Amino acid sequence: MMIAWMILASLFCNSAQDGNSKEDGAFPCGPDSMTVRTLNQNILLTWEDKPSCKPLNDELTYDLEVFIADKQIHREKVAVSPDQIGSTHYWNWTSHFALECATHTLRLSSRYKNQSSQWKQERTIPGHKALDWPEVFPRDKVFQLGSRATFCCVLPTGESLEKLYLSGNSSANQNISQIGSHAYALTVDLNRASSTSCTDVKCETKTSDNGACAYIGYPPADRDLSCETQDFQTVECQWTVGRNTHLAIASPTTYQLLGSVCAEGFKGRCSHKMQVEAGERLWTVTAQNQLGTITLTHEADLTKRVHMFAPEGVKVSEVGARNVSLKWEWSVQTYNHLNLTCQLHISHGYAQNSTSESVGVGLTSAILKDLIPNWTYTLMIRCSTTQHFWKWSKWSLELTFQTLGDVPDALDVWTQVKDKSVITWKVPLAHQSHGDIIDYAITWAPTKTPDRREKSSVTHPKNSFALRLNSTDEYAVSVTARNSNGSSSPSSVTIPILNPGGGVIKSSRILGSNGGFNLSWSPSPSASCGFIVDWRPFVGTSGVDWLRVPPTETNVNIHSKSLGEGVRYLLSVHACTQGAPVLLERREGYIKEKIIPDGLFKPFTWTQRNMDVEVTWNRVSLQEQPAFIQGYVLYWVDNNNIVMNISTDNPQATSLTARNLQISSYSFTLKARTAVGECGATHVTAILNSPTDNLISAICITLVTLLVFLLLFVVFCCRHWECIKLELYPPIPKPVFKEKWIASLKSCHPVFMEMSHHEIELMTIPKLHCKSEVSAETDCVDQGHVGTTNRVEALSIPSTAMTCETPPSASSSLARTTYLNSSYNLMLNNGVQQPIFGPGSQETHSLVTRSNGYHPQRNTVHPEDASESLLPCVFTYILLPRSASTE
């Protein structure tokens, strides 16, 4: 009974104790040895259970609360299982504020079933206090682009915030709040990566400012890992480096290959020394920065992933005109046992570069064929495994070599046939001459008689030769080029018979496009060896150019540097035959027509016909036509600015007439019509008069012209009257007698001259002396008129001595009269001859010249009268000198 009462008392006590516990809310089991550690914005809390907690058999719960600046920010429950009671417990939490921004307080309590302990444990992390200037937290922290971050500014006591912002960021995505009496928080969305350095967070007050750096970027994003080997002793991996993390300063990405650090991982490659064996294996590369880690994997058998080294020591072992032998070496001896394929890349500055391949085990040599003689080449070689091709090696170092010379290639020969035949050829290019060209040899002969061969040569660089051939024969011409190595094979062309009498092929027009001509023609059965298309300027002396077209093609696109805009070209299509080429078609056109400059028409004149005006010009030469002229338009404008025109579609026209005009002033403008518009404008102004005014003007002009010519004639005659008089009335020379001749005359008798219709003066006959010997020819010069000379046939005087007597009575009657007979010459004293009659003269002419220039009539002395003369000699010329008194 006693035991029962003790049990009831115990239960009552326990019941009372439980009631007291429930009333107080106290629970003896709780946290013990609570410690706090911080790192950046992370808080690590550790604690242990009190010893009174060990008897508990159920789950124990701890409640944690976080206060920032006395404001609860976070609350969390931590459950401890019965088997963990009595051990150390951990709790980790990251604040969205930097711990320096405000005071952080941690409170920890326990609960067991319906019982709770009091807050026995509490820890405080004090915030930073600014002293002299504002301070911003966190500093130099790394953030991921696109995240949301919070910054704070702690102000000194007494300062107020003016501005808090993130540079380069939009104000629409940020929020500012106060988290304490001296601290402000900036919450912002990070939508812009940092530049090469960092992004500034600025805090400004009225008196000072400060800031902090924030690094905003990306975690690693590398991809596409691939591994290989070059020498079977090293593993080399490559991958594609991801986007720029913008964290090269704050948190650069680090790389590891198979746990080994990669020094050049930022370049996307890494190597690791190890023996490569056959078989598949997983190769791993990791990339890491503060924002994340990425792992790249690649599974491969590296014995099938051989990336060879480039060949070394490439050289020429033998060189010829058209082939070269090459040799090289390997730096890895294993390559000598692999089946290899090598590419030889050749560049030679002409046409396209070429690549050839060689295959062999441990390949170390190759031969290049079909090269250009006397040509410089540049060579590179790369190789790879043949069986398990992975990658080509890098190119070897360049090798430069030159082939030997050879004879030139055969020439491309063509002919121009106009008034004469001209053989022309294309000068060999450097890759065709195979050496310096010395000269060209031309050989030609008629096709009917090939043994009549002729030869000639021209020196380089001349590329044409003119032939003068028989137009009735067909000729075969061949041309060869010669250099120091010899002559090329002959190139032949047949010149047809000139002007064979066949029909003339008219040319049609062609339009150019894209700087050239697109020419097409009809097929021809006679074109056994293709077609030849040539072109040349329509006018001028520029040479011809041509190209050859295969027989299967009937169109060609002509583009040449020699083609120019605004130049008319003549294009001809010939059929290539076994004999002479056959002309098929002709075209003419411009690659591009140009506007004709103004002032085209010269001369540009006008003529009034009644009330019409005819404008004329010379035909426009082809040199002045940079476009096809399709016609002409004549515009005229009168004083009232009324414009009218007349046109013609005849490009050969040289005149246009404006009809039914008014008496006014007109301005005429002539233009040529072309495909590029009206151009070549030439102007002239015309003033129209009435037809009567024109007639009066013509008469006046004629009279004035005649008057001017008459006046000029009179002036000319007056200025040259002496010359005219001298020509019409020349002076008569006065003869002079020689004394010896006069002394030779034996005697003289008076001579009487009968003057009809004139005054007869009594003349005195001087003594004449007959000369025994007189020269056959004498000269007579009038001493009073020097410079006048008369020549007649000489008179032969008999050698017999003769005597002439002169009657005294006649000595003074002829003082100023001279008788002249011009039929013989009389020797005068001064040694010149005077005209006289010969011995066979039948009559004597006498001319009396008076001082006033009067010429008396001639008297004829008949032979029978002469026989009765008192003189024993015949005088056919008598000169009567003037008396001394009159001189």
C-alpha cells in the first residue's frame, strides 16, 4: 500500500514538473560551443549538443535566425537525427550583403517535440564603420553576367548619400535602399560584361566619393576536344576556346589535361608526355574559373590519329628543262615505316598553282614532270599517313629552283590582207619563249610552186612582216622563233589570192557588253580545224588581235586590255581550213559608245535661199565618232525663243534646210543622234534679210571689188612706170667706129638718105678707112648707152685695100643723126662688135634716130644701085657720129 502511494506521489511530482515546464517554455537540451566563421559573404556556423540531449530518442530540431541591422532577414530549421545527437553540427549561409555593410546577428535555439529551449546562443558579426570617406562593399568580387547583385556604401558619421550607381549600367535596372543609419544598398541586374579591367561601383556624398571594382563575366564555355600524336611519345589535344569570359584579371580560366596543368590552355591546346599505345582511351580536359567548371572528353585510338611533322631538308637532286628530282628527310624515325602520301605544291607566277601527290612507304623523294623550261618555281611539301588519314602535316619550308632552257614554243601566226599582205604573230610570253628571243625567220612560197621559196628575218621584239606578193597566187607562209637554244617548230598560215572576184561580205553591227564583245556565228562545214576570230580598230594603224576557237564552238566572249571605250572595232570570223582561211562574217561595233563632244561639225555654214536656210557641214570622219551616228537633228530658235527642228535618219547626210523662215535672227544648233543620246552640238547664228536686200548687197560687193582691183592696178603701173616704158620702148645703142678700120677704106662718097615724111637734115659723112682684115665677128656698143648690146651675123670684108672719101659739104649736116643697119657687126674702138651685114646681103636697112626718139622709115638700096656706087666696097652699116658741138 505504501509502494502505491509512493508511485502516485512520484507521478504527481512529474506531472507538476511537466506543468511548470510547459508554463516556462524552457527545455534543458540545447546548443553548446557555438562558433562562427566568415569568408567573403559566407557564414559558417558550428555548434554541439548539450549533454542533457543525449537521452533523447527522437529527432531534435534547431531553429536559426539571421538579423541584419536588427532586422530579421532569414529563418531556417536544422533537424538532427537521434544518431547525430552529441556530434558537431554545421550550418552554412551566404548573405546577399557584404558582411561589412551592416551587423549580422545569428540566433540558435532547440526544440524537442512540443518543448522549446530559450535563445541561449547568439553571435554577432559587426559591420564596418567608415571614418573619413564613404566605402563601398564588396570589393573586387566576381559576378556572373545576367545575375542580380547587391552593393552597399557605408558613410562616415554626419554624411548623407548623394549618388550610388554602377557605371555603364542602366538606372532602370537598379534599386537603392537604406540598411542602417549609415549604410545604403544598391541592388542591380548585371546586364553588361566588364571591359578589359573592371566595372566601377561609385558612391558619392556632398564632400567626397569612393568606389569599388566589380568583375562581371562568364564561366568557361570551351568545347570540341580532339587529341592526336605527332611522334607517338606525346599526346596533344586541341579544343575550341569558348567565348571571352571577361575575367582575365580577376579569375582567368585554368586548364588541366589528365590532371596536369596546361600552360597554353588559353590558346586551346595542351600536350602531355606519355607513350602512345594502340587502343581506345578517354582523354579529359577541364576548364575552371570562379564562376564555374567545364569538363571536355574525347575517346580515340591515337595510333590512328597521327599528325606528322613537316618534311625537312627539301632539296633538288637533279634538274632538267621539263622535269626535276626532289629529296627530303624525316625528323621522326617511325615515319620511315609508315605508308605515306605527300602533296607537292608548285607555284610559278603564271596561270594557276598546281599540286601533285606521291605515295610510298617512308616516302623521301619525288619527281616533277611537265615543267616550263627556263622558269622559276617555288615548291612546298606536306605529308600524311595513307591508311588512317587524319591530317596533313604543315607545309615544309619553300624551295625555289629554275629549270633549264629549251627552244621556244610554236608561234601563233595570223595574216592581214588589204592592199598588201602582212604576216603578224603574237610575241611569245616568258613561259613560251624558254629563253631570250633573238629573231624571227619568215619563209614564203606559192602553193603551186613551193620550190620558189623566199626567206627573210626580223629582230625581236618586232612581230609583223609585210610581204609584196603576186595577187594571182596563193602563198604558204611559215614563221619560226629563235633563241640561244635553237628555233621553234614552224607555224604556217596560207594567204589567199588577193581580190579573187568573190562577193564582198558586208559587216553588221554588234553591241558590246561588260567591256567586251559576245560574238556568235553560224557553223561552217569548211571549218575543219576550228575558227579564228580577229578584231582591230576600224580606223588607224593599230595592229590586229585574234584568238582561235575549237570547231565545236560557235561563240566566244572577247575581253582584252587593248579594247577601249568609244573606239569602233571591226570583228571578223574566219573558218580554219587545210588551206587559206575563209572569211565567214564581219561585225563592227563599240564595247561601249561614248557621248560625242560638242563642236563636232566642221565647217558648219549656212546659206540663205529666199526665205529658206540651208545648213551644211562636212561628213564626220570615223575618228570623230565614239558612237554610231543614226541621223541628225537641226534646231533653230528665233528672237521669240520659239524652238523648231528638222531631222534626218541618214547618217551620210551633210545638209539640212529650215524652210519658210521670217526675216529675223536665228540660232541654229545641229546635233548627231546616237544610242547614248543627241550629242556633238554645234552652233551658228544667222540673220535673214529680204531677197531684194541680198541682190543690192551682191551688186555693191561686186562694184567695190572691181574698184579695188582697178585702183591696185593703177598704183602698180605708177610705181613701175619706168620699167614698163623700158620694156615697151627699149633704148637704141650708139655704135663707135675703130680708127684702123676707117683708115683701111680708100675713099668714100657722099651718101644721101631719102627721108619721106620727115625733116631731112644734111649729114656729114666721116672718113671711112677700109681695113684689110676684119675679124669674122665683132661687137658694137653704144658708148652713150652703156649696157645695150645688139648681136647680128658678122660681115666679111675683102682683104683688098679700099679708099673711102667723104665730101666736105656733108661734114656737118648729120651732126645729130645716126644711120643704123643692124644686119652686120662693125668693130669699134673699144673692142666690141657692132652689127653689120654679111657679104651675102641683098639690101641695106637704114634707121635714122632723132634726138626726140623719132624713128624714120627705112630705105632699101637695091643691088643694081649698089653696083653704080662710087665706093669700091659695099657698106651695109654706116654710123654717122654726132658733131663735137652737140655732144
